[in-house]
Amino acid sequence: MRVFLQLMWYFKQEKWRYLGGIFMLALVSLGLLVPPKIVGRIVDHMKQGTLTEELLWHYGGILIIIALGIYILRYIWRIFIFGAAVKLAMILRNRLYTHFTKKSQEFYHKRRVGDLMAHSTNDLQAIQQTAGDGVLTLVDSLMMGGMTLVAMATTISWKLTLVSLIPLPVMAWATNKYGTMLHKRFHSAQEAFSALNDKVQESISGTRVIKAFGQEKDDLNHFSDLSNDAVKKNMAVARIDSLFDPTISLIIGFSFFLAVSYGSRLVVQNELTIGELVSFTSYLGLLIWPMLAFGWLFNIVERGRASYDRVEALLAVKEEIDDQGSIDFSPKGDLVYQIDKFCYTDQTPVLTNIQFSLKRGQTLGIVGKTGSGKTTLCRVLLREFNLKESEILIDGTDICEYRLDKLRESIGYVPQDHFLFSATISENIAFAKIDSPFSKIKEAAELASIHQDITQFKHGYETVVGERGVTLSGGQKQRISIARAILPEPEILILDDSLSAVDAKTEEIILQNLKKKRQNKTTIITSHRLSSISHCDLIIVLESGSIIQSGTHQTLLSEKGWYKETYERQALESLIAQGGIHS
Ligand SMILES: Nc1ncnc2c1ncn2[C@@H]1O[C@H](COP(=O)(O)OP(=O)(O)OP(=O)(O)O)[C@@H](O)[C@H]1O
């Protein structure tokens, strides 16, 4: 029942709804006590031969009024209690979503998407059930059960009530034992569901790779294994779950047996009328629901607790990036990198001794072997990771002193693994500035050299991309991502290997456009193709996270080293690709 304490903050917040609902439940329970009493009286009247038509109408009238009252009250309490439960799920869903939006890339790197989705669906549903059905079963079983017992003991016979309750301790023991077993099993069932969710998500996203490698069968087998595991764990839950009802029915059956045998004795001894015995057994019948509800309560509560623990653990994950900056405007100006050492999670440095500066409006080219640290050098500027003091400065101010949103507002980043949303091309381009006029969207598309392609589509800028729409080529996606980044005219534009899927001619056009348009703005380009960065004001060559060469294209060509070798090799490759060398 700990979950009710955990949810106390919400019960307090919605106390009127819950108190109102509970009050109505109490009225319903009271109302339900009346019919057995009336039936008992009618039986006694019949036995004594005093039952008149008028009396029958009188009792019938009371029964109808009670039935109607219960009907209305049940409707209202449902709205109160279940309505509050739905609202709780909404609050938690919003919290989780807000939490997700604040999390860093590392958070998503470490977690499985399917797992996060399971938290937002299955777990929240279980918590909603606890705040709705859980409260109902708890209150109803205690109130309905308690009132019925009091009615039995005070209005009929306390001796008979005590005798009928002899089997109850067995029920308390059994439900407690089942509850403990359920908790563990629910946890692993929810974990299995998360794993299954993750598998489905990954397989659907990666379906092209799966098919390309002919791995459908293996994928299906893997899915079946996870699915079987989820079934097995849910069956384990169901096996305990299924024990509740038969156990309770058995115990109530035994109670009935005791009530009828001992009750008949009391009737024979004239301590009880037949009508009272009939009322008593009807009351016992009324106890079936509270007892079953008590059994379900364990089930609901244990499921809710397991889910609430999981959601709380997720919400407790701290922000990795401390956004303590106080400067409330977006930075503009000269850029200075002075990083001694940067490591991801382990102690192996990924960047070492990175020292360079860039004037506002200049273009920086970053090249180097794969894995040399180019992307990392860009991402540290976005503050995706915590930096030490003064490792990167803009206009002489540590980037950590800017508010994170303000810093990021001034940077347009086109990542290597670009992503387009299932929305129209125009919405994708205007993603960072959704209210941009069409002229701006078109201008960005023209700069990114994608306008022509877009006009070829039947619906032009209104073409839906992604799962629900047209399939774009890699180069088209890249250029739409570039248009998206340049539309807000960011102070710093980072193209992280973003021209890899376009041909050399288109690349040149895009670079020329950017040069013209972004005269006073800084641009950073990482690339494997040296032609992409040859125009840059500063080029740095990275190897194993360190700068091994730096300068302009001309100075780097004039010295021996990686840049010259790579440039000459790529020039030769390009010549061969264009038709070879003619002697
Ligand atoms: N999130 C991360 N956590 C831990 N290590 C990482 C992470 N991202 C990158 N690395 C490691 O940092 C090193 C540099 O990676 P980075 O992506 O910066 O190189 P790169 O030069 O951009 O490579 P490429 O040219 O292939 O894109 C690599 O050894 C990589 O494994």
C-alpha cells in the first residue's frame, strides 16, 4: 500500500474530488445495506402471514428509490475518482515529456527508446489504475466490508457474525503472501514489456538494414524470443493473479457454510428469525465484492507501485548539463577554444590541447581521419557536455555563462545523422522558427540548393516527408537539414559532414551561397572531402583529438603532412572519376 503514500501529493492536490467520490461511495455502501434488510422483513411477514399488498408496495417503493439513488451516485463517483486518475496520468505524462526534452544526447545514448516509451504508456496506465481503481477498491472494500459487518453484527447477530468470520485470517494471510509474490513478478513483466517495445521500435526503424542483410528470419526469431519472454513473465503474474479469486471464493463459501449451519441452529433455538437469517446470508453475499476487491487491490497496487518506482527512478535522473548561465542574450563574436583535455564518460581523452581562435564572420574547416574528434569539437560548443571553466569563449566570455537556450539559439547545427520529422518540407525547414514567412523558407531552400528539387514534387513545399510521405534521397535530406539550420540565420553555423551526400558541383554552389549570405557570421565545416573546406579562413587537422596542422589551404599545401597528402590523393581520385588522366 506504499504507493498510496507515494501518491499522497496528488491526493492532497485533488482532495475535493477524492473526498467527494469517497463520500458518494459511502452513500452507495449504506444504500446497499437496505435491500437485504427489506428482503428479511418481507420473509418474516410472509412467515407470520402479515404481508399485505400495501406493505409490499411500500417496500418495493423503497427498493426502487434506493436503486435510483445508487445509480446516480455511482455515475458521479466514477467521474470524480476516475477523472482524477486520468488527470494524474496526464500530469505524469507531461512531467516525463518535459524531462525527456531536457535530457542530453548522452541520456538517449544510454537508454533504449522502447523502454522510455514503455514508461510513458504501460507504466503510466498502471499508475492511473492505482489512483482510480486502486482507490475505489481500497475505499469500497474497507467501507462496504466494514459497514456490512457492522450491520450484520449489530442488527442481526454478533455471534453469527463472529462465527462466519472465522476463515477471514486465512484470507488476510493468503492475500498478503500473493501480494509480495506479485510485486516481484510485475517488475520483471514490465521489464520484459520494455524490452519488447524496444525491439519493435528498433526493428521498424531498422527495417531497411534488416532486409538488405536478409536478416528477417533472425530478427523474427529474436522478436519471438522477447515476445515469449514477455508472455512467460505475464503468465507468471497471471498464475498468482488467478489464485486470488478462487481463494476468496473458497473462503466466502466456507463462511456461507458456517453461517447457514450455525444460523439454522440459532433459528431452531429461536434466537434468530428466518427473515434475519435470510438477511444475514444476503449480507454475506454483499461481502463477496469487498473481499474480491481486496484481492484486486493487491494486484492493482503492486502493479502501480512497480510502475511508480520505475517512473520515479527515471524522473530522478539529474540534468547532466548544469544550466547556471545568467547571460540572457545570444552570444555573437569571436570564438576561442582553449581545451586542455576533454573526455566523455571514461578517462580516455578525446580532445587534447585544442587551442585556436576565430574572428566573427570567419569560416573554420575541421578535417582529419575518422574518429579523430571532429564532431566532438563541434558538439562541445553546443554544450552537450559539461566543460571546465573558460574552455570555450565567445567574445571573451565563457560559453557556460550564457543561458543554455540562448547559447544554442545562436548556433545552427546540421548533424551527420540528420533527422526529418513526419511533417511537410516547409514545416521541416521552418522547424526552429515555425512562424517564418514562406519567402524566408524558400530563401533558405535556395541557399541550400534544394529549392529546385522541392518544386519537382507534386505538392512542392507542402510535400509530407518521412513515414507518411515521400521518400527523399540522402542528399535531399541533407540539404533540407541545411536549409533548416540556416533559416534562423544563426550567428554560428556548424555543418558537421553535412555535404557528404551531395555531388561536388552542388557542394560548391551551396558553399558559395553560404559565403555570400553569411558575410558577418561564423561558419564551421567538418568534412572528409577537402574541397569542402579549402576556402576556409582557418583549417585545422585533427589526429587522435589533437591539432596536428593548422593554417589556410595555401599554407597547409605548402608543408608536408596529412593535409597535402590527402589533398593530392583526393584531387587524383576526382580526376580519375571525371574521366582519367590523358597523356
Ligand atoms: N557519446 C560518446 N561517448 C563516448 N565516446 C564517444 C562519444 N561520441 C564519440 N565518441 C568517441 O570519440 C572519438 C571521436 O569521435 P568523433 O565522432 O568526434 O570523431 P569524428 O572525427 O567526427 O569521426 P567521423 O569522421 O567518423 O565522423 C571516437 O573515438 C568516438 O568513439
